Amino acid sequence: MDIIYVLVPLSLVLLAVAIGIFFWAVKNGQFDDMDSPAHKILFDDDDDLPKKHDSSDQI
């Protein structure tokens, strides 16, 4: 039963830390744009890659 006196304050401290980290992430803009990264993977970015040279292209 004495462990309750340790676990309850420990859980409240962990809860306060989790809430603090959440508000820090919101303040620093971690949740500003949730849609663009999910759609960015669908775009074809082959124009940015260097072109491959085949050995048959050279004389």
C-alpha cells in the first residue's frame, strides 16, 4: 500500500512532462501542416535527379 504514495506523484509528474512536451511541440510548429507530407510522396521528383549515362551512349 505504501507504493501508492510513490506511484501517484510519479504518474502526475510524467503526465505533466507529457503535457509540457505536447505544448512545446505545438508552439514550435510541429503540427502546422499535417497534409502536405502525406501528399508529397505521390509527386514524381525525377526531374531533380541526375541523369544516368549508359555505356552504350558513349562512342
